[in-house]
Amino acid sequence: MNKDVLITIRGEQRADGQRDFTEMTVTGRMRQLGGHYFLHYRERQEHGFADHRVVLKFEGQDRVTMQRVGQARSRLMIERGRRHICRYGTGYGDLLIGISGRRITGGLGAEGGAVEFSYVMDIDSQTLCENKVHITVKEC
């Protein structure tokens, strides 16, 4: 299965007592391979990472991996109940950060679906921010 989809991503980030919300809707591709679902899309200039390709891999309610390819390369692994050291690319260089997965709910199927996950981002075990991401996928 490989189909065109409409992807809406809503994010909430909490840091230093402040909350920030983002939302974007993009067209992309969804495919299923080896029992896992993948979303492929390009980020646009207004989202801060022009000309970056993003691949999201959903492994049920256990793990979500986000890989961004372009000038600021990143690979984040969100796994419920585990902390992973991940590379996070910025326009100024790469950082090694801790990603501690809190929860992953929902799921994707052949017609799309919705997934929500939350995680804490840290550097040297010092919390930077708490994040919640909600992704909905619909056939085009």
C-alpha cells in the first residue's frame, strides 16, 4: 500500500512555564511495510525547515521514529517508558538530546487514522521541554 494522504500535525510544547502551539497541514504519502506505517512529507518554508524531507515510522503504540533529512538533520525516537539519546539538527549544528517517551495512543490503518504521543526532551538529564504531538491522516 502506498497512497497520497493529507497530514495534519498539531504540537504543544511546554518550557519554563510557557506553552507554545503549532499546527501544519501538508500532503504526503503513507505506506505500510513490515506491519508498520510510514508517513513521508516535505516541510515548507513557513514551518522553519524548508526543503526538508520527513519520515515518520509508527510501530504500533510502542514507538514512533521521526527522521528529518536536509540541512538540519534529525532522528528522534519516541518509545513509551524509555529514554533514547537522539541527534537533533539545528541550523547551527547538531545536538545530542535525551528523548523520554511518555505515551503513544491511537493508530493508523489503510484509510488513515490518528496518533498522539508525548515526550520529554532533555540535555544532560536537564529537562528542556515537554511535548505533545497529535497527527491525523486522511486519504486525499
